[in-house]
Amino acid sequence: MRRLIQFLTKFRDFLIFLALQFLVLSIFFNTRNYHKAAMVNTSSAMVGWFMEKKHNITKHFDLEDQNAVLLAEVAELLNNQPESFYQLQGETYRVDDKIVKRQYTYLPALVVQSTDNKRDNYLTLNKGSAQGIEEGMGVINDYGAAGVVMSVSEHYSLVKTVLSDNIRLGVKSSKNNEYWFLIWDGEDKTIASIENVKRDIDVEVGDSIVTRGGMGQFPEGVLVGTVDEIISEDGNPLLNLNIKLAVNFSNIYHVYIIKNAFREEQLELENQILDLAGENE
């Protein structure tokens, strides 16, 4: 209290001056409409300027939350598209007046580490077994097929991308049901290839190459890339195709992991056939 009194005593003249200045300015602006309006406009402009600068600085802080919400919304759209359902009678969902059961579920994830300059390239995702991720699940982004989950820990998963030696992704032309395997030669990270295409197959530069959907990793029809070049050699009855990949692996961050509810059933049946074939040899 004594220090406060000492402070007021020491600066009383200055404080009285400030109080009088405030009083005079208040009387001046309140009794003259023009000056009052000018003062209000100036104050509003200054407040607006500071608010704009604050918004420009803080608007980036919540981008991560906004991206998470957007990813969840896109995953929900993917989950509800017709290709995610299997038509049946019995345990059902009704979509577009058809009796169906959900087959594919999409889980959004973020890429926390990636490579694109190795012979075999990988993505590390921030989702693992705790979120239901398993080996063999397909992974896509907004542009197309990215790869297949190869290894899983509790909170992370490792994805072998299309840019790998033996990925052998089952693909087909969107114009017909002729199917092939996509391979990558390790050279250009934007180009993969398809070998041994019959010459009588209708294929042109610009044709879309999509997933076949036969291995249970991807639904049928997910974009993989487009035909960039048709390679024909004299005397060779088969063609090779260079495919411009849809996914930019140098800039991949948001992805979706695909869970196929029927995959285990499919693999179990196929393994039974393979076992029988082995016994008959």
C-alpha cells in the first residue's frame, strides 16, 4: 500500500495529465459526429487488421484436425459406395434398393515414413493391429492403388508399394476383362509395366488400368494408372505396356486401408484347392 501511494505521489502530475487528455478527447469526439465517426472507423479498421493477422497466423494450427475430419468423411463415402457391398439375401444392408452386405471397409491413415528410391519401397502408416489392420490389406489414396500391407505392429503398419520388385498387382483394362500383372523395373518411379499382352486385345494409349479385385486386397475397379506407351517388337506376337501410375509416391500422405470382410473365406477356399492339387501331383 505504501509503495502504491509513493508511486501515485511520484507520477501524480503525469497521471492527472493523462486523465485530462482522455476527458477532453472523449468530449471532443462525442460532441462532433464527423470526428466521432472517423474515430470509430479508424478503430474498426485497426481491429479488423489485427484480427486478420491473427487469423492468418492461427488458421494453420487446426489444419491437422480439419484433415482428420476430412479423411473420416472421405472414408465414410468410400464405405457407402456400391462397390463396398456384396449383393445377397439374408444378413443385409439396403443400398439403392438392393439387398447387400458390406464387404469393404476403409480406414483412414497417415503416412509417417516413406521411400520411393529403393528397389523395394515402403510406407509406414500410423495404424496397426490395435485398429484392426492385418497383413495383406490393400492401401489406396485419393488417386489410386498404392500398395499392400506386409507387416503390422500394435500401432503401425508397413506397406509394400507398387514401386517394388515382386508386388505383382492384379490389374485389367477398364474396357475389357483381360487381366495381367503389374510389375515395376526399379527405374522410373512414375512408370510401371505390363508384359505379354496379346496383340488382338483392344488397348490404346490413355486407357485406364484398374485393379482386377481377384486377390481380395482391393475392390475391382480401383485406378492404378493409364497406358502411357505401347511397345511392339517385330516378330514378337505379344505387346508390352508402360503404365503411368496414378499415385505420386514422392508426395503421399493421406491413405485408406481396405478391409475385405470376405478375404479370409476366399483365401481358405483357394488354399484348399491348392492343397488338393498338390496331393494329386
